[in-house]
Amino acid sequence: MSLTTLIKSIQDIMRKDVGVDGDAQRISQMVWLIFLKIFDDKEQEWQLTVPGYKSPLPSRFRWSAWAKDPEGVTGEELIDFVNNDLFPALKKLATAAGVSPHGKVVGSVFEDAYNYMKSGTLLRQVINTIEEDVDFNKSGDRHLFNDIYEKILADLQSAGNAGEYYTPRAVTQFIVDMIDPKLGESILDPACGTAGFLTCAIEHLNHQIKKNEDRQLLQDTIHGVEKKPLPHMLALTNVMLHGIDVPTNIRHDNTLARQLQSYTPKERVDIIITNPPFGGMEEDGIESNFLKKYQTRETADLFMALIMHLLKHDTGRAAVVLPDGFLFGEGVKTTLKRELLEEFNLHTIVRLPKGVFAPYTSIATNILFFEKGGPTKDVWFFEHPYPEGYKSYSRSKPLTIGEFDLEKAWWGGATRKGRKVTEYAWKVSSEKLVERNYNLDCKNPHEVEVAHQDPAELMSEYQEIVRQLKAAQAALKEELMACLRAKA
């Protein structure tokens, strides 16, 4: 069965169920089922590869015990089992004492999960479809699981609420390529969503693994936090699909809900890569976790204050996706930008065109690359152009990683030496930015500027052109009439 057919058949079954209302609930239902299937397949692998592995799940709650048999429990009996036995048992794993790390992962997935389906017959059909068509322990199906995951993400994007955008794969890939993390460096995404940045980092670091201990080191150094239940569930599933067997470092929490000053030096990290939510407002009281100079309810600004605080001194580096509004905004934004220039090396801003996040928002965004231990001398700007013939991006014509070859060729490697001014790249001194009151919204000086005059002047010019046109028409008419009279 093809991927599209598989997902469609599952969703078509769920649409018949009176308990499932809308795409978001269908996706949530599908994700916890797929997670249990993945976890069961992984457990079969761990029993062979991990000495002394013991399942954290009582035997009757393992997928293979209640779901695997297509003729197994169904109808009201299945719904009763799922709602009154399975879910309470799995939710307890989040807080129960003495639970193994594997058990904690399962508990965190089910902490806020919910079974929306009311029909046990339809639920059995969904389970059988998942069980029949995918085996995670087959190498070919591992790739299929990634495809299923991507399809779920696309559906989730369509069902997303305002302000929730999932970073295009090309952007996450470019950022990780440029940050170039090394095995052993601690990596954090404090608003990790579905773990797009972290899985790109894992793929990047996989090439550096030489021995078994390296795999554990990789697992220990990948950190993410996501406050919403469904993206967090997807994040856990995603990193497990990418080889992080016990993703206990992917936490379900609001990073902003902790006092900024409570972080210890040991909690600082080498790398932060993130696309914090922008355009949103935090609930009352969250801003009180921050120093007075940073206090605002705007989510992206609070995340920037947190990111700057959590980077290790001298070695910390970050890449953050932010909207244009941060570049020219004032108030707390000015405070943050002043500190960025004084205490960090804000070496590069890649200006992305509108439509990168299409069709979810047309807001223009930027990638800010900076390092702890400034100050900044010059900020290089690079304006990412549309491919030839494009006026915008769309779902059928998305941004691709190949387009970033322009930036990569210009970047100057790890040392960023030899950068040159081009039609897309220019630099602005920190002194100039201070004069601009820290307005970082610097336009490409190589663009041909269109002069936009005062509307009153334009109207006056238009009226003059109309007057001249009427005069020319009248003169032409007079000439024609004179010719006709002469012939007569």
C-alpha cells in the first residue's frame, strides 16, 4: 500500500467515528497509535541488542499483546480496555517512582494524550491497517515511517492554528549545515515543536559516530522543550525514528515558565538552533520570570532573552529564525539588539523572502547567526533571492535546500574569511547600526529602488497627463475636421 493510500485509509475510517472531530483530533489519535506500534517494534529490537532489557509496560499493555492479532479484542470491549486500562496505566508512567527511562518516555507521550474514538470496531480497523502495512523493524519500512511522519506533519500544518508554523526542512538543514555541530557539543531547541531542527542535527552528527559510546553521547547532548502536547508527542516519535532510543531530553514543558536567573552555568549549552513562535503573546505572569529590562508578553522576545542567557560564554553559538518585526521593533527589542551587538558577535543575518512559510503565513523572516563573546564589529546581510521565474513560494513550489548553495558558496567556511560584497550580500558596521538606534532592518543597497512619491504629487501628475491627452485629442480632431473641410 502506498503512503498516501495508507494515511487516507486510516483517516477515512476515523471520519466514520462520531467521537473524532476534525483534522487535529484525527492526527492526535493516529500519532499515539503509531507511537505504540513503533515502541513495540523497537522493544523487540532492544530485547536482542540491549543486555537485560526489561519492558516498562506490563505484558498485557504491549501493542503485540492487545493490538497485533487482527482477530483480537474489538467493539465495546476494546474501547473499555483502551479508556479504562491502557490509558490510565500509561499515564501513570510519567510520575510513578522507579520507572525506567524507556517508561518515562511512554508516560510523557500519554500524559496529555486522549482516545477520541467511540467505536471499538472502527478502532480495530485502524489498528489492523497500521499493523498490516508497516513493520518498523524492516529497513525499507523505516523509510516509510519517515514518510508517514512527513505526511502527518503536512496535515498538521493544514490544521494548525494561527501563529503555529513548522519550519521548512530546507531552512532547518541550512542552519544545521552552517552551525556545523560537533559530536559532544550540547544542542538545545527551547521551542522544538516536532523536533525538525534536532533531527537535522542528529543526521548531521551521525556521520561523526565511530563507536558505540558515541551513540550514547549523541543522545545525551540533544535537548528539546515543547509546551504543546501534540507537537511534543510528534517530537518524541520523530527523534526515535532518528535513532534516539530513549529521548528523555525532549521535555514537555514551557521553557519560559522558569526564572531566567535560576539557570546555573552547568545548564548553559554550546548550540541553540530554533524558530521560536512569533506573533504570539504569553499568558499573564510569564514575563515576571525575566529581568525588568526584558519584560514583555511577546513570545519571540522572551525566547531571545532566554537564548542569549543560555549560551555558553565564549563558545556558545546560535541560529534563530525571527520575523522582520524584530529587526525594526523598539522597546524590549531595542534592548535585546543592543546586547546582541555589545556582548555577542552577530555576524550574519540571512534575509529570507516572503512566502517561505507559505501557505501558513506571508510574514518575511530572517535567520540571525550569532556567537557569545562579542562585541560585533560588522553584520553581514545576505538577501536570499527567489529562483528565476518565481514571485513567491507555495506548497507546490517550496523553498529547497539547493537554493542555499548561494549562501554556502559565499559563507567563507568555518572561519567566514574572504566574504565579498555581491548583489545579494553587504555589510553594515556596528557603529552604523547604533546610529540607526539598533534598527537592523537594512535594505539591500544593490537593489534598484522604486521612487514612491507623495500621493498628492502623483495625483497632480496624473491629472496633468490627462489634461495633455485631452488637449492632444482635441488638436487631432481639429486637424481632421480642417482636412475634411478643405476636401469639401
